[in-house]
Amino acid sequence: MEFSEQIKSLVARIPKLSENVSTEEATKNALIMPLINVLGYNVFDPTEVIPEYTADHGTKKGEKVDYAIVINGEPLILFECKDVNSELSNQQASQLFRYYSVTPAKVGILTNGIIYRFFSDLDSPNKMDDKPFLEINMLNLREKDIQELKRFTKESFDPDDLTSVAISLKYTHEIMNILQEELENPSDDFVRFFAKRVYDRPLKKNTLERFRTIVKDARNQFINEKINNRLKLAMSDHKEEQEETSENGTPEEDNGIVTTVEELEAYYIVRGILREIIPANRVSLRDTKGYCGILLDNTNRKPICRLRFNTKQKHLGVFNDNKKEEKIPINDLADLYNYSDSLKNIIKLYDSQ
């Protein structure tokens, strides 16, 4: 099973597992050790993963970090674990801070099994930074996050390359936060930046406030146009697919059915999931009045799943080995990733036949 599949499989189990986890030890066993294992490190080999690693600090002796991952004979990745219901705090990060400074570690990870915060020593060598260079929420996992996690696998981890990667991630994240804040609540400097480029008179207070409103309006128009352009492109791609010759060799007729933006988004998520095992052009969409069908090789004989989004409670229809549909309620499009295995299994069944 590929790394991406293993991660998604673990993520799919987290909601159920976290309901039955109430202590730090249970969190480690149910959520954190499985992730370390997925990263390729043998949690049962003490030469590779050391539990309760002793990291003495000054006059404090016998302090232990929950896990140390040993690479080339050195503990380079440290895990400080808290229970799943714990809100990760600066105080908890300070514990990891002490451990980090007395070991050759390159990465310190503070986690409660759901949130993972990655720290390094970008600001001062061998002194852990106050802010993480990367934060990953396993319950809101993006494809980008999976690729970042892959950097820390046994086969990919490169201590020499870590600094440049961490710097890029850290400052990209901080700049994105600044952009988000400025776009939501434009500061005076942000407003002046644009106003001075289109207005050549002095910016008095009332003029500045007027431009603040103009900047907000321009922001909304810019974002809306970008979204509309993406949707038009998606709709255009979908229309081309529908206009292609169907099974009987004739173009499908326009019967007044409208494929919604949400259905298109779900379709592209499914295509993304299945790209790991088949070419994306083998996955097609065929909308009907009752549901939106996603098919293999554009044939009704090979349904992959059905999007039943026309009611208040959305359902995903997946198929078992007998091609019988099971309707599963979903609340968010991200829930589709939880059924990656089912989607891939039906493809494997069709191809084996």
C-alpha cells in the first residue's frame, strides 16, 4: 500500500478511535505509534524508535521525551505526546524545548494524535524555535499535508535538506496568515499601498477610509472572478466529456439536468483519489435527475460511485463486490477521502473481470 493510502486509512480511523481514547498512553498507542509506523519506522525496534528517551537538561536529570527516532545512530526526531483531548500549549512546547537543546535532534514534534506541530532551530542553532514551521491537522488533511509528511518518512528524511524546507514552510505559512488578515481587515499600510498607485493626492483620514472600502470591494471582485474562472474551466471540461461519444456512439442529449459545483468538486476529488491506480481519463461523470454517477470507462456497467446530493442529507453511494450500492451519509466533501479504499476496490474488481 502506498504512503498516501496508508495515511488516509489511518485518518479514516481517527474519529472512531479518538472516541475511545482518554489518556496520554492510550493516545500514543492508538494514534501516534500508528503514524510513526506509517512513516516507516519500526516502533518495536529500540534501535530505531526509543520510547521514554532520556534527555537530561542541566540540573534536571532523568527527563524523558516520549519517543526519539534514531537515524544513523542519532536521535534526530523527537516526539512529545499529549492526550487526544489536550489543547497543545506553549508550556507543553517548552518541555520539548528543553529536550531539544540537549540532543542532536533536527525536528521536535508536539502532538495530541490529531494536531502535529513540527519545530526546528531556524532562528538559533540547537535552540528550538518558539513557533512551528509546520502544523498538520489529521482531521483536516490536505494532499499538500500528505506530501509534507512524506518528507519525514524513513526513506525520504534528509537532515541536510531540512533547514531549507523548514524555512520555506515557516515563512510561507506566516505570509499566508498575514495575507488572510490583511484581506479580511486591511491595515492602513495595506490600503495606502494600493491607494498611492491610483490616487496622486495626499491621503487624508477620510480619503483613507474611503479607499479602505474600495480595497475591500476590489478584493471581493478579484476573488469572485478567480473562482468563476475556475468554475467555468471545470464546467467546460465537464461539458466536453459529456459531448464525447457515449456507448452507443451518439452524443448525450441535453435533458435539463444541471451538474452543481459541489458535484463537480466531488467528481474531481474522486478522480484525484483514483489517479493513484488508474489514468484520470478513465473516470467520467454522468449526471441524472436522481443522482450524479461517476463511471469507469464511461460505461453504466462500471459504476464507481453515486453522488446523491439532491437532498438535505447528502449520501455517497459506493459499490461492493456484487455491485450492490451502499448509501453512506456524508456531511462534508472531505469525507470522500474516508472511502478511498472502497473506490479503489471497485476499480480493481472491474479490471480483474
